[in-house]
Amino acid sequence: MTQILKLNYFYIIVYIFIIIFVLANNKIKADQEFRIFADTIFTDNDKNFIKGIGKATIFDDSGSILRADEIIYYKDTQEFDARGNVIINDKEKNTFFIDELIGGTSLENLSGKKVKIRFKNEARLVGSGFLKKNNLSILTNAEFTPCKKNNYLLKNCPGWKMRANKIYHDEKTQTMHYDHARLHLFNIPIFYLPYFSHPDPSVKKRTGFLMPTIQADSQLGDTFSLPFFYNIKSNQDMTFVPTIQSNANNFYSINYRQLGQLGLFDINASVDDNDDKSGTSNHLFLDANINNPFGRLDLEFKSTNNDTYLRKNKINRLTVLNTGIEFERNINNSLFLFEASAIKHLTIQDSEQWEYIYPKIVYNLNDIENNIFDGSLSINNELLFSKNLEESKTSLISSQGDWRNFYVNRKNGLLFNNEANLRLVSIAIDNKDSNNSSNLRIYPQISTKISYPLIKVSKNSIQTLTPSITPILSPYNNYTDPKDLTNSNLFSLNRATSIKEWESGPRINYGLEWFVDSGDESNMKITIGQNYRFNKKEKRNFSEISDYFVSSNVSINKNNYFNNSFIIDREDIDIKSINMNAYSVINDFKLAIDYDYASKKYSDSEEQISIGGEYKFANDFFLRFTGSKNIDTNKNIGYQYGILYENDCLGIDFNYYRDLTKDRDIEESDGYSFTIVLKPFGSTRSYGKNKVFGPQL
């Protein structure tokens, strides 16, 4: 009996706990489909309804949540009303703001007035009436825009929006359909369509038309391009672009991309309609990165049946086309490389255009363990068969051993970079217009770079001053011409870049480097150097003492830098050549400059400058300019300037260009390019026919 009483007490305690829990949370399960929570809940048994007041919330079994000031659930009709600050967060993380709402047994069947929908990517859809049935939402007198409100150019005015009598949003197909659609730019209606559809903001890519480009060109005439994107699968797509030109042949382009287990494949091709009866022109490009367990395998095929077709029609500006295969395998400290290619030079005419590599094989062993020498040992091997533009054929086999050792004398602070090299080259050259040659070339060399870094540390900066001298012992050879100093080879141990050559004779590199680091991403480096060559007595055709080389690199935070190098004649103290590039960002202004100069006193005069600039004069508005000029001949190479408006939802690119390039049927041309992009359906950086004549910004 006692045990029975204890058991009854246990059940009573459980029942009391459940009642207290329900009352504390003011919760009533109104239906099997959803649950209602509120600060206060009233039940009217006569009228058979339940009312929740104050932070009233409905949790749907699908994961959607509705909040309102007041919710009334009618048991007879199994419907509910929601009033006052009605907000719905659906399972896709979209948010609905509704003035008045009537719902059924779940949050998937609703109707209401004055709805505002904010998608999770901040695109917005509004309407005076709202009806939702399962996966389909219907809004009447509705507008859609992807533009973020804080980026509006004009108050209460999105960059673009679609207005329609009805907008249907199908969540299952992720598509928005418009009944009598009107496209508005800055609240100005510019286009009408009886029917229109596009993917909803959750879709990353979908079949459909992309943004068109309109262009007026003095050579091509009026040009119109309208890309069509076909989404075959998630890993396959294709873009077809017809381009209509009033003064030149129309052409049709296609781009196919596929990413799969085999790798990445990209096919780009075009063909014109031969309207001028001069013969059909076309091009075909293939790039493939093939996955395999052995190493990196790249295939490349580039071909056109007309040398000027690509540049004339502004498809691209390539002047050299490469077709070939390249395989590379890295295992531990070894490298194997196989390469075979055919190269066509489009700007060369009335002579041989082709050069070939068939094939090139490289096998390198690095950091070979040895118990004899203190230092690292590597062996580089190369086999090469090639034909150059002069149609000379070369057969070459080379093997090079390198020993490197780094030593620090802790007593006096001197650093020693020691190196010994030995290259053996067996080469046979089959010349077209002269005698053939075959020989074995031996290039031994020993060098050591001795440097003495001096360091000064202060509160705001670190400075190093490093003088260095590099004596190089190498025998004279008859295969390599003397090499000039450049920015890239000042302290190089071998200024000859061809594997067939090696810089001849004993020589000394010496110079001084001063480096200052302020610690706030600002630094400066100045380098001064020279080279002394011990010439043979019978060969005084090249100065033993080189000219002076000076370079400076200044960086003021990551947005401003200035790089400059120049060669100064050591006898006349006159500048022989200058190479300079600079980049600067000052508030809303960006400027980049590339400058090259070679004095006529020492060689054919050549002086060119390229400039690129961008100025943000208002929110999302940019003035842009690029241009290149041959200063020596006082002739422009080309230039472009225009205005760009671009933000998260709209891009408008309007510019004027002049291209003075000439090559056969390519004439000097100028014209206008106009592109409008409705984002997120494209970008002004991906569409249009903009020419860039200066440095990229």
C-alpha cells in the first residue's frame, strides 16, 4: 500500500510540473502544424478561438517563424489572423514584413496586404497584395530590386528595378516571373515586356540572356552584342554571343567550360559570316588542366586562319599563339618536365611565322645529400629539339651541377654565399642559310658573394647598409656576346639567359644596398652597382668597366610605390636608359605610370610612356583614362577615357577610345562603347569591348 501511495505522489508531482511549465511559458499547441507562443494567451470557447497578445510567435514545423503583436487562431476554420508588426522569417532565411496577414494550417499558405520581402542577400520585393501557396508567392502591383538602400545614388531611388502588375516567385524553380514588366533606371521607365523572367537572388547561375553591349567604331561601324548563357549542369556551361557589325563581317562566338573529375576544360571559338566575300575567318582556343595522379598536365591549343581577325574585331589583342602540351611532376627534391609546343607570331608577315619546341625535357635533382661537401648540391638536366623563326634547327642536351654554401663569419660579421657551377652542353645547329655546326661546350664557374650588412635600429625604423662584392672566375668562351647590366641582372652570376650560352670571362660585381623600413608598411631601398670584366687583350670590343646602375624602390603604405632604375654612362655621366613605374592612391584618385627611355646616343632612340588614371568624383562614379604614347616619334599608340558608374546593383560604362594600331587590314580606329549591366546578372569588367592602353589599376 505504501508503495502504491508513493507511486501516486510521483505522478501528481509530474502533472504539477507539466502544468507549471505550460503556464510559465503561456504556450498552447493550436494545431499539429504549428505552435503559438505569446506573453498572454486568451481562449474563447464560445467563439472557439485562441488569441495571443504581446510578442506573439508561431513556429512552423518547416522551420519558418512568424512574429506579430497579435495572433488569433480560429479552431473551426483552422485559420489565423496576424496583426501589428507582422514579420516572417522563412526556412530560406528571407524576411517578410506584412501589414495584415491571414494564414491557414501552416506558414506555407498565406495571404496579406502591403508586403515587403527582404531576401537574405538584401534584394527586395514589395507589393500591395500578397498570396502564398506552398512554393509559389504572388505579389500584385509589385516591384523588385537587388539594390541595397544605403548605396542609392538618389534618395528613395534604386539604380534599377522591375515593376509589374503581378510578380510570381517560384521557390521550387528559383525563378521570378513578371506579368507586364517595366524596367526602370533611376525610377525612369525605359523598357516594357509583356512577360519577363529571371532567376531569383539565391541562384548563382541560370540559363538566360546576359547584358548587351553597344559600340560605335570608325572601322567596324555600329556593333551590337547580346550574350546568351546556357547552364548545362552545375559544372558545365556555355555562352553564345552573336555580334552584329554594320561595316564589317558579323561574327559568332562560343565559350564552353567544364569542370569534372578529368579536370578543367575551356573552349573558346568564333567564326564570321564572310559577308565581304574575302573568306571565312575563325579562331579556336582550347585550354585544359587535366587531373592525374602523376603530376600537372596542361594542354593548350590556339589557332586562327587569319592573322588580323582577332585584333580587328576586338576579340582579343594576342599577337602570339601557342599550341602545346606541358607535363610537370614534383616528387620530394626532384622535378620532371616535358614540354612540346608550336608558336605562331601573328604580326610577322612575308616570312616564316612559326617556331617549334619538339620536345623539351627537364629533369632536376635538388638538395642532394652528400658527405663530401658542406653545402647543397643540385643537378639540372635538359634535352631540347627546336626550330626558330629563321628555320634553324637545334638539338641540345645539357647537364649542370651546382654547389651552394652559405657561411657567416661571426667574428667580423661577413656573409659568404659560395657557389660552384659546371654546365656541359652538346649542341648541333642545322642552319638554313649557312654552314651547320656541332660542338661540345663546357662552362665552369666559381664565385663567392661577400657582403657586410650594417644594421641600425631606432624607435621608428630599421636601416641596413650592405656593401657587397662578388668575384667570379669563369673561362673565356666564343659563344656568348657581352651582356649589359639591367635591373634584373645587376648581381647575377650569369647574365646569359639562354642555356646555350654562359657569360664569358672572369669578372667582378660590386655594389651597395641601403634599405629603410619604417614599420608601417613604408620602406625604401636604393641600390648602386657596377661590373668589372677582365677582357682578353685581343678582344677590346667591349668596355671592361661597365656603366653605373642605380635603382630605387619607395613604398609608402601598400597604396603608393615608386620604382625607378637607370643606367648612367660612366664617362659622360649621361643617362643611357630609364625604366620607371609608379602607383599612387590619394583619397579618391588613383594613378599608375610606366615609362621607358633609351638614349639615341647609344642605340636607336626609344621612349614610351603609359598612364592609367581613375578618379572617384561621387559615390559609385569614376572618371577613367588609359593611354600610351611613343614620345620619340611624338605619336600616340592609343588612348581611352570615359565614365563608369558601378555599385552592387548597376553598372554603366561609357567611354571613347582611339587605337592607332595598323597591321594589314587593321586600320586606325576610334569610337564609343556603351555597356549597361543589371547586377547580379553581370559585371562591366566582364562585358563590353574596352581597350586598355595603359597600366592596370
